[in-house]
Amino acid sequence: MITFNNVYKTFQEKHRTIEAVRDVSLNVKKDTIHGIIGHSGAGKSTLVRLINQLEKHDQGTLEVFDYTDIRRLNKESMRMLRKRIGMVFQHFNLLQSKTVYENVLFPISATGKVTESDRQRAEQLIEDVGLKGNENTYPTKLSGGMKQRVGIARALINDPAILLCDEPTSALDVDTTKHILDLIRKIKENRGLTVVLVTHDMHVIKEVCDAVSVMHDGIVVDDGTLDDILFAATHPITKRLTESIGFNMERIASDYSELPNLTLLRFQGEVTSQKILSTIIKKTGASINILFANITPSKEGLMLISIESSDPEAIKAHLRAKGVEILNDRY
């Protein structure tokens, strides 16, 4: 769906060159929510703006849909490409002089004649994002969450196949963020969209993303599924990001390193719903102290325990027999 091949993007600032994106190669699969995460200045917003060519890359090739090198598209092909890509912005970018209804229709009214079909689609989108009854309201009367819902409806007016979300929740409070992420997930599922979501917040990544690319200083330093990033992060930046949601396993293990028979467990699939520890405690009489536990959106569990038993290796054997993976040998 979207493939970056050794892509570079630089900016000239006074007497220096800023390398915003450096030798990036990654693949965004169709029908996924792909998160791009990194600290401020990492290059993530620049990267996502290359997909619809709001910024043009300097080197490398960028494949989108059936186009093998979008930098070389002519004006008409570029117009058709952009029509198939919707974009949601961090600060909403609504026109203050236009109503909700007019803002949603703006991508069409600004470039051509609005048809009755367009009007019906705008009304349906406004209802879909939960703003029915606010069609004639101006942005100044809307909350931040409502403004972002307008932005999402506007991004969908041309029925795109790709939705780019550039920090869509950074200006919102925690509750509103959850509602917006739920809406993005629902829209993705109902419309079969591919979503590329830029954020600096690992909580956002954990909530909705299927795959993740971690950026630092213009480079993709980690890339994979959400579980790859949570359970097998390789770069220090990624480990610090996962630490913010309790998934830096090296840090977790080191924090409790003085306790006896420290054992880090990973639960997958049906094992996460079974009463394994309580059964082992009853059967062996061991004392097992749960120090930490967390679970991913894909229902994979991570747990750190301390075992007090005359035969801790037997306890571990019981756990393995039940399908629990023991991760101690990695740390």
C-alpha cells in the first residue's frame, strides 16, 4: 500500500541543512493502523507529509497505491493521488468563517461544484462522527474533540483509501483522546481504510495501532508489529517509550533484581484467561508474589513474579507445561 525506499528529506535553514528524514525504508500494509512515534523533532510529521506530497522528498522512492515513484507524477496524477488520501491535522485547521457542514464539504467546494451526492455524503459523515445537529455550528462554538470530529469528517469527504493523522489527539484531554481514537478505529474498520497515525504518545500507539515505526533524528530505529515493539524493542529510544506504558522489560527486571527467583513470564492466547498461578500455588504450596502485570491489545500478557519455593525450577516447569513462556534467559 505505502512503501518507502531509502527516502531522504532535507530542509535549508539559514546557513545549515536539516536532515528531517534520513534513509527511511518501511512498508505500511493495507487495512492496518500504522503508528509513527518519536520525540519532537524526530521527523515523524515530515515523513507522513511525504505520503501525500505536502512535502516532496529529495532522494529515494515512495510507492503509494500503484504509483511506483510519486515524486515523478504529473499534476493531474498528483491531484488524483491526493484525492485518495485524507488528512487529519493536530490543530484541526478548520475555517472559522464556515459552519461544520461547510467545513466538511470544503475539499470539494474549493475545487469544483458540489453535487447533491456530495451534500448527502457530508450529512452522513457528520452523523457518523457524532455531530448530527451541529451542521450549522461555527468552530468557535465547538470543543476540541468536536473540532477534531469535524476534521475527521472533512478528511473522509472524498472517500479516501488512506487516512493520515498527524498528532490527532495531542491537543485533547485524556477522555476526549480515547473517544477520538475509538472513532478512528471504528472508521478504519467500517470503511476498510489504511491509517497512518503520527504521535509522540505511546499510550496512543498501544490503544489503536497494529504496527509501529519508531523515529529518532530522522531515522527509523525500530519497526514491526505492536507486540514486536513492546516485547522485543532494540533501540534505547524505543525502550524509553515503552517504559512510559510499563513495557520496558529490562527496566522492570532490574527494578526487582534483588528479589529471589525473579521470573518474567509472557502469556499468549487462551493462557491469558486461565488460572494458572493459583492452580500451581495450590498444587505445590509455593509462594508466588506478582510484582508487575500488563497486557497488550492483542491479549498478550507480561508478568513479573518472585517465586519462594524449595524447588523453583519445578515451578517453572509447571508454567512451561501450561504454555507460559519464561523470558528470564533474555535479561
